[in-house]
Amino acid sequence: MRKINFISVFLAVSILFCGCADKKDHVYEDKEWRTNIRSVSGIEPYEDGVYYKNKNDILCYFDTSSQKATVLCNKKGCSHEGKSCPAYIETFGMPDAANDSLYYLSLEGELTRKKLDNTSEEKIWDMGKTLRKEMGDETSISFSGYIVTGNYVYTVVRIAYTDEEGAYKEREELHVLDTAAKKQTVLETVDASKETLEILSAKNNITYYQAQNAYDKDFQPETATEEEWKEQEKKMNTRVCRADAKNGGKEQVFELKSGFVSAATDDIGIYYNDFLGTGYMETKNLCRKDRKTGEETILKKGDITAKYMYTILDAEHIVVQNEKGLGEIYNMKEFEMEAVVAQKEYWVAYPVKGGYFCYAPENEDGMVWQYFTEKEIQKEGGNAVMVKE
Ligand SMILES: [Zn+2]
């Protein structure tokens, strides 16, 4: 289960020093690795609860101890529907809960911080403005996939521009903002016609990210034949790098020829799958490379298992679909199975404090988030999540 701890002693000390007159940022430190899973899952577990979007894209908080959900809106008479509700969340706009705050990064690169109850917006930094100063206002800049950990904010920026010869170019950059030093640094730059960037994990000043081959220029996914897909699959190479935001240093720690990397941290190593070669991005074996020994191990020999069946829950868990079509939840530190999810009824389940948060059918017309304690899940048997005994 995910635990995000930060050092409250540091917090208390820095409040004393700051005296509130000069509002400096506190020194925070994460003990756990963090991922950007909330942009895929739409949930963000934090301490005793879970932040999630309801059916109307409204931000809610579920407290696992009281088992009560709250809409995070304080507007009087609000119907909590649509953009006029302060708790409305844009697509991919799920905030990152860290350091006793909710952090939002807009597509334009404006970073804001709110209290955990989603009130009192405070602008921290304009990452886009910093860039546009350099590049000029004509440049198109978009931000995606960010992680807040300790005093650092990591994000991938896509920049479209015209070069000196008038040619249209796109590049991707991995940026890190040190909120304490108020300093924005570029850790990696790639030509977007050749590679794309994705942050895999981060913990304070350390981040793992991957650079994956882009499709060939003339490749058309909509109309491609099986043979053309096979060609692209063969070329889907991935570089995994580890960077240090403190000194800007980086090293390539892994390279995968034709496969898919799903997770990497100092603790779990690098999790990856090699492709089966069918052209459908189906993967063969689930493997791990140990960071200390460099040893590569096959953890699970594959039947035909599609890429999307390997879902990262957080920096510690992974779901592997077994031959019965059930999702097995493994802890990646020891690669031990913790639970089995019956994917037919509950096609996604995330371990949170005291149980599982499941996206499941409420009735015939919709799926909703539901919380099952470990006890309840065991009672439900075959149709829900069964915790391994
Ligand atoms: Zn509202």
C-alpha cells in the first residue's frame, strides 16, 4: 500500500524560521517513490484516504476510516456539475497530493497549490512563462505527466517551434522545478520526431524516466497493415535513465530493444516486457533488471498478454493478467502476490489504506468508484477482489 510520508519536524522548524512574514517554501522529504499513475487511474491515494473524480468529473475525497466521501467544493448552493463548480477537474487534471497540499499543473504550465480540502488557491510558479521568455510567445508549449515529491516537481514539456530555416520542429524536455530554490532546470531533451519522454518515478531529487522511439514518419496507425505494425514493434526501443535534480547528472541504466518498460525505481529495479512479435504490442515475459547486481530475471513467463494488462498501481504494485483472465496484484519489491482481482466485474482495483478502491459497475448504466475493505472483499468471493491468504 502506498504511503507518502514527509518530515513534519522540518515543517515545524521552517515555520518558526519563516515567521510567516516572508512566505518561503518548506523543506519536504518523501520517503516513498512516487509515480504519475493518477493521470491514468484518476485516483490519488493520500495518507488515510483517496482523492478521485466522480461521474461528473468533480473532485471528491474518500476517507477510509469513516468511509465517507466529500465533494471538495465550498461554493454555496453549488450543484457540483460542470465547469462552474470549483471542484471540476479537466481531463488529465487530477491533482498530485503531496506535502499536505494538492498541486495542480495546467497544460500551459502554471503550478498552483491548494489546501487538502481544495480551497485557497496559491500560484507557486509559472513553468510555461519561464520557457516562453526564452523561446518567444509564438512557440507552442504543453505540459504533461507531472510528479511532486519533496521540494521537486518533475514534468515533461512538448515544444513546437520553427527553426532558422523555417522548418517545423517538435522536441520534448524533462523539466524539474526546485520549489525551495525557485529554480527550473532541463534534465533531458529529445527530438520528438524520434523519441518521446515519460517519467516513470521520482523520489525527492532522483527521477527515472524513459525515452521511447516514436513511430516512423510515414507510418499511419489507422491504416497500417499487420506487417507494417510488426516493423514498428521491432523498432520500439526504450532507454531508461536516472537523473539527479541536485546536480543535473544523469545516466542511462537500461536499454530495451523491442519491448515495453513499465516501472523503475532504486528499490524495485527495472520492470519490463519483451514483445511477442505479433505486431499487436503483445508481450511475452515479465522481467526485472536488478539495479545493484545488474542481473536480469524472468519473473513470469508469458502466455500472450497484452501491454495494457500490466498496469502500474503505484511505485510498488503491478497487475499481471493470468491465464484465467484474472488480475494478479504483485508487490514489486519482492515480487510477491498480494491479491487477485476478478477483472470481469471489477476491471480495475487499486490497493489503498485498509482495502481496495475499485472502478466497478454500480448498475447497468455506469461504472463508479467503490471501496472494499480487505474483509468485505474476501466475503465477496469470485466476483470481487480476493485477498491472497
Ligand atoms: Zn461545487
